[in-house]
Amino acid sequence: MQRRLGPYEYDIATGAAKFGTTTGAFADKITQVTPFSRWIVRLPDSVTNAGLAFEDITVDLVLTFSITALRVDLSDVNQPQLFQARGVTDAPLDATIDQMYQNQATLKQWDAVLNLLEEPVNAFIKDQHDKRFGPGTPMTVAAGFAQGPFPNPPTTAHSPRSPSFEIVLDVPLMQFNVGQGSSVSVTQAVTSGSITIGSFAVPDDWTPPPKVDLNDPNIHWRKPKSIDVNTDPKPVLQASVPLSSVKGLVVSPVSKDKSTTHSVVLDFTQGAFNLKNMDLQTDNARLNLQITNWFANNDVQYIVNTVDFSDATTLKALQPTSFLLNVLHTNSMKNILQIFIATVSNPPNNLTINVNEPIPDGYHNSLMINTKIMFNDIFVQSFNQGGTNVQVETVNPGNDYGSWQARAKQGAVAGAVDFSSVNTKTSEYRVSSAGNGLTWDITGLTFSRSKQF
């Protein structure tokens, strides 16, 4: 006997099920709403959202969903569970190769695409952080500013408040922003810190300068006050940091100089910073500005990856000439930075590929090369320099979505048939009276992609 369930209808006000007179013993085993994947919410630049502004870099959203669900009938499958969550999927290597094989021109006319996982990039950033500040040594940001003036009774003088603060930051943790290749979100935990308030007399017409000399002997400082970092939630420094392309940061192992290298860097000097979950009783906007100025003046940069424009492979088709960045979030919950590389082709207008999971499970990165380059510039050129009588040529698929191939333009192969296992004292086999040699004309033989690896 086969039992059909649904369709299910629910009362919006009470959440009660409307199917039948009772929910039955099975209903309490069904999760009604299961948000397995991350929700990505975008506010488009439209007339409806015209003039929309936020006071902070983060905002709380309330989302209302209307969901229609279809049950997959697993009655013919011998599984101990009746239902299987489909929100998060696996990404095995076989599935990635199968999809690339089926979709053929997966790179959409890009010459190469390098895919990098978020986690290894963060580990690489930590290594750079430790080299700059020392292993286990945090980053210390110190700055100050003036605000006021405020009346200073009982005299007629006015005293501005001059907060001097020092915060100690942990290693930066980067998160790629989906759909954006121009910036990333960075969070640094505040591990300790202090704030010191000072004051000094000024005339009535005094206005706060953009920068204060914290060593001015006329400033009267109070005792430093430690910043509470054990709050819930913990204090953090959040930032939006651009990804920039900087030439000459890394020495090329090929050209032995820096002129051919182009690095993708997290450029903190151009970032926008915001302290969160800290009650410092001061002007937060000016405080954030001082932190931004500190990073701008201290030249903090972290390399994400470097593309070498030198002729490292001696193949012009593999020599990069330009690249663009994009961020992809996959169904297997991977955040991936994609570097779209142009070598011999003009950069296309799209920043997508026909592969859902470009980095299979168990791998940290992947490099994909256009089949045109693989066959025309690598296989054909190498094969034709091999010294045989066989010459191959590339086969253009004639469209943008097909895969390139190669075929034998001319040539033959020769071999001898061995009849030793069947020849006897009374009988002998031969291909012809001239001997057992055979020659095969392989003109037109096709070389194509394979799913085998």
C-alpha cells in the first residue's frame, strides 16, 4: 500500500495544518521550514528603493517567505530515512568533471580561470600577518582626535575632549562578497584596548582640527581606562576592503624581477572601517575615521594571489595579459574567488562559467584552461614537433558552446602481426606473401576530450 501525502496547506495566522481533520502521527516528523542554505538578499537600484539609506554597514532584515514544497517519493528506494535534506549538496570530483564534459565550452571564451577557496586564502593572509607583526603578535591601532569644545566651569574657558585610544586586533578574517569581485568583508576581533580622555583650554572660536598631537604638553590626560572585550557579542572591527591589482609586489621566478607580476591584494589603505559592539562614549563617526586614517597611513596590504605576466611556459597562449575578479557561492557552501584570465583572447563581458562546483570536495583550488588552448596551442604544436610522419590539426567546433578537438591531417602507422602463438609445424600464417607487416592510414583520426583522469 502506497500512501500519498499533501498537498499541505497552513493557516497563516496560527500555522495550523489544513489538510484533513488531523495531522496524524507523521506530521510531527516533518520539518516545516528548513533554511539549509545561506540567504543572499540584494536591494536593487530601482524606483522603489530610491533614497534608501542605512546608518551603518550592517542592518537587520525581516524576511517573509511563501513556500510551496513538493515531496520526493522515496518509497522505491531502500533508505532508513524518509526524507533527505537537499539544501546543501556534495561536490565530488566526478560530478565536476562530468558537468565540464557535458557542457563542453565551460569557460565561455575566457582563456583560463583560477578558482581559490576562501579558507586557504585566509590561512595565507595569516602567514603574511605573522611575518609582518610577528607570530602571535597582534596588530595595535593607536590614534586620537578632539571633540567639543565644552564649557569648563567655573572659568569662562572652554575645553575640548581629546580621546586617545589604543585597540589591539587579531588576525584579519576575510569573507568574499558574493557577486562582487571588487571588495571583501573583513573582520578583526578586538582582543584588548584602552581609551584615555584629555582636555585643554581653547578660545571660544576654536574648531576641532582633523588631527591632534597627542604629545602636546598642554593636554591634561586622565588615567587610561581599559576597554571591555568580554561583552556579548564580542567587540570587532568590521571593514569593507577593496581587492586591488598591484604590479611589482612579488619577484617572478621566471623573469627574476617584479615588473611582470600583478598581485591581487587586500588594500586596507583604501578600506572603510567600523568598530562594533564597543561602548566608548565618544564620537563613533570620528573614531571610525581615525581608524581608517591609521590604516591609510600604515600601508597595510595582504596578497591574495599573484599572476605572472612573463612567458613562463614559452607558449604565448598561456601568457596572461589581463584578468578580472569575481566571487561565487556554491551549493556545497563554498565561497570561491575566481580569477578570469585572458591570454590570447579579448576579455569577454561575462564573469561566469558553466560549472556549478569549480572546486570539488577535498581540493583548495582549481585551474581551468580553454579547450582551444589545450588542443591548438598545447597538443597540436607539441605533437607536430615530435618527429613522426603524423601531423595533426585543430578542429574548430564552429560555435561558442562547443569543445575544440584535433584530428590527424596526414600520416600512417606501421606494425607487424605476430602469429607465433598459432603457427605450428604443419601450418604457418602470414598477412601476405611479403611478410606480416601492416600499415594503417590514420588520416582523419580524431583526438577529443575524455572524462578519464
